[in-house]
Amino acid sequence: MYNKNKTVVRSMDILNLFIDHAQLTFQEIIGLSGIPKTSVYRMLMSLEEMGLLEKGTDSKYRLGLLFLNFGHLVSSRLDVRQIALPIMQELHDDVNEAVNLIVKQSNEAMYIEKIDTNQKVRLYTAIGRRSPLYAGACSRVILSFLPGPEIDKYIESIELQPFAMGTITDKECLYNTIRQAQKDGYTISHSELENHTSAIAAPIFDHKGDVIAGVSIAGIEANYQNENIPIFVEKAKRAAEQISERLGYIKT
């Protein structure tokens, strides 16, 4: 078992005091935490410098604005998951394929929900798993609908590494795939993250019209051929539209 960093643990002890207290003085923090005065002083200075705490003109400490940013991030991701879940379940029951929900996290995509109860073959995807934005339909559908300068900056900054036999490793090919996705409103992948698997994904937009997530239907590659493709495309796009609408998105 690893040893916890004492300073980090004590800092969290101080921050946790603000769950039950809107504001606290220096002496109150010492009394409630049981941490020595000199240690409290150093940690408060660091927490204030990082924006985790702020000190008012009344010399009382409060949670800093950085927590507001974190709160908005967590709230938006929980909201999209809660809104998407019943729609994903309905889609899964309809197509009997895995249905994934993914969000952008820095320069990666992260799976935050997955339903595959009716699918006999389990895929590589799992809640909490990350993938690069260029690889796999669900990740790339987010990349495809970001603002143009963000797409360019991302592609310029990365090296395209292969994960499976179908991973896109040529930047011009990636641009072409993105342009096609923007035109069609969805993207498709074959053997990009795992051999012999496929996915069809559509973008999810928030009330500001920004892409914040993607929803995909995924399964064994043999099921994503010929007449099945337009069927899955229509269903994935409809699910994404329903989720977007419930997030306040108005299609223009």
C-alpha cells in the first residue's frame, strides 16, 4: 500500500472544512483541523495562491473561484450523462449493440457511460477509458465539430499513433474524414481502436451550440456493413439530437 502525501492530505482536510462552513478565520481553521499553526499558515498561502481559497477583506477564508470552474465542469458532465442515459437505453434496446457516451477531456476523449447489456460480445470500451480524439468514431466526432482553429491546433500538435489495423495515421486522411463528418453529421470507424470492431457516432451539442459529447453505436465489424450502416446512422443521429435538444440546443 502506498503512503499518502501528508501535505496533500492535510490540505484536503482544510478544504473539506468548507463543506460545512461558508467562511472561516485562520484561528477557526486551526481549531477545527487540529493542524499546527505554522503548517496551516503555509497551506493556506499555497491554497490561496492556486485559487482554491480566497481571503476576504474581513480576513476570513472562502472557497475560491477555481471551485466554481470545477463545479461547472462536473455539473455539465453529470447533466449530459443523466439526460443521455434513458435515450441511450432506448437506443440499446432497439439495436442490441453497445451504446457509448463520451466527452472531451483536454486532448483526449473519455467514456462516461456505456450500455451493452444485450450485446453478447464485450468490447474494449469501458467507463473511464480514454482515447485520443483522432481514433475511433466516438472520439473523432467530437474533434470533427470543434471550431476550425481548435481542430488545426490539435492536429498540428499530435503524432498519429496506430492502435489497431484501421487507425488513421495520415493527417491529410484525418482532415478528409473530419470534413466528411461535418458534411454528413456523423462519423464511422472500422478497426481503429480494436481490430474487427466498428462504431458509428454523432455529436451532442449544448445550449450554446458547442459540441460537448458524442454518442456511438458500437460492435463487431461484420454488423456494420451494407444496409445496416444507414440504419445505425439514422438512429445514432436521432439519439444525439434528442440529447442535444434536452440540453437546450436549438438546431438552426
